[in-house]
Amino acid sequence: MNDRTTSASPEWRDDREEIARLLPPPADRDVPHEQHLRHKDLLMHTIDREQAEQAARIPLARRLLRPALLAPATALALACALTAGIALTDSGDKGSHGAASDMRPAAALLGRISAAAGEHPALTVRDDQFVYTKEKTQGADVTTGKAVLDPLLDREVWYAQEPGPMLKLGLIREDGETLPINAELGDTHGTAAGISRPTYHWLSSLPTDPDKLLTYLYANTPFATGRERDQAVFEQIGSLLGGLMPPRTAAALYRAAAKIPGVTPAPKARDAIGRQGLGIARDDTRYGVRTEWVFDKKDYAFLGSRSYLTRDGSYGKSGTLLSSSAELAHAVVDKAGESPTAG
């Protein structure tokens, strides 16, 4: 036994190198929990067919909670993520958003959506109030190695608008259970308003020039090892959509999204409750997943989103739904847990 350990036979070296290749390296930066619960379950990682078959031998698959204002200790199972901890080389993916040339058909649609969003009236939201969101959501559990779709759930969320660091960020009511939304586990100082806790006032502080806004998003969207930067920024914008947003910020976000390479129209997009609308999508070709945003055909209002597999793999066949959402109502209320008044 000692001889094998010290001399490192070729067979042992092969095994060691195979295991080392499959295990994930330390992340450049932890993926934060806090982005926004009112939006779609973002698919943060999945793997292609060959990598899935290899990773299935190692118990590394886990659930990534939806990037949101989430109570870390609760088993809300809000998101689906296909992650096997396999790091991929980021070949030149440095966020060259100025070179977008393959998505001009989407630019015209996003221009119309932007114009409609900019016409909405701005709201007055006090720091002591809460932004209320009601939606239906559905996600797939992949912890067994197969994507198993959970039932469609009703969800209500109240987000605190206080700009300073907070430990209690709001309230969530889902599947008959009401729970607090806490700061990320280990955060003893609280979470301030920002990209991980986007309050109405913080959103209004973002640049309204699309190029400046996109530069900000590429610089501040959290990094994750092996993640396509363009896809990460596209999904970061998606995490800010829906709900209540300053009109000028919403208009700028849509025009910024039009500049991300690979963004395309999705004519048959549907939200979680089957409403078909005008779709905007981007394929994560590295992992074989498409993320779609769905907009109303008449007034261009954001209806919801969905993500699904675009090629066969160990988690399911092409077309397997991974997550979806449908926006139902939004309001500003004075207390967490308070239902908005009619109208």
C-alpha cells in the first residue's frame, strides 16, 4: 500500500486526475442569494450531455436558491439549477457587449417594449413602505439527477424599501406558509439596497443611458466560475424585470438588453399560466438552456418568464421545462403581509 501511494502508479494517477478534473475549484465569488424573488427562477448552471454523464457519478448536484431576497434557512425550493460543479474555461468571454451584431431582429422589438415602458407614470415609494408582488411560479427539482417539475405555486412577496443595511428584508407567503426574508446567512451587518436588493429608489439611481447601464451591469453582475458573461448579464436584467420599476430605468434596461450578443425574438413564448406573448430569449449554448422573457402583445407589459433545455442530457430531453413564472399583481403597501387595496 505504501509503495502504491509513494510511487503513484499510472492507474492511480489516472484515477486521481479524473477525480480532480470533476471536482469544482473554489468559486471566484460566491453567487449571492439576494437579487429578487418576484422574478423567474434563474437557471445558474447546467451541464452538457457528456459532462452530465460524468458528473452523475459524484454527489455534487445541489439546488441553487433563486437569486433573491431569500430566507437562507427555509426549504422554499424556489429555484431549479442544474449544477455539477464542473468548471469550464472562459474562452474570451469578457463581456464584449459592444460587438453585438447577431441579434438585430430583437432590437426592434425591445425598442417598442422600451418605449411602452417609458410611458408609464413614475411612483412615489417611501423608504418605510414595501413593494408587493403576486405571481405564480414553477420550478424543477434536479437533486435526483433528473428534472422533476414541482407543482405551480402561488407566491406573494413584500420587499422592504429601506435603503440602509437590513437583516429582515421582507416577507414571503407561498404554499400556505408565511416566512421572513432574511439577509444572507452569515451576514451580520445586513444587506443594503443595491444589485442584490434592488429597491425602487436604487433602481431609479441606475444610469438611463443604455450603454452606460450595460457597462455598469457587466461590471457589477456577480461572477460564477464557468458562467458565460453575456448570459449572466442577460439573466441579471431578467431578475430586475416585472414588479414595480421606475419607467426610465425599465426603458433603459430593455435597450441595454438589445445590445447583448445572442439575444433573439421568441415568437412562441408562454409564461407559467400559458399566456402566449412576444418573447425575448437568449440561449446559453454552453449548457444547452434557453431563457425567455414574455411580454403582452398589446401593451408590451412583462408577463413572466421561463427556461428549458435545448438539447438532450442526463436531466431530461430537449424542451424539458426548468422554471417558469407569471406576474399577476404589483402594488406599494405600508406593512409587510398587508394585501393591497382593490384598485
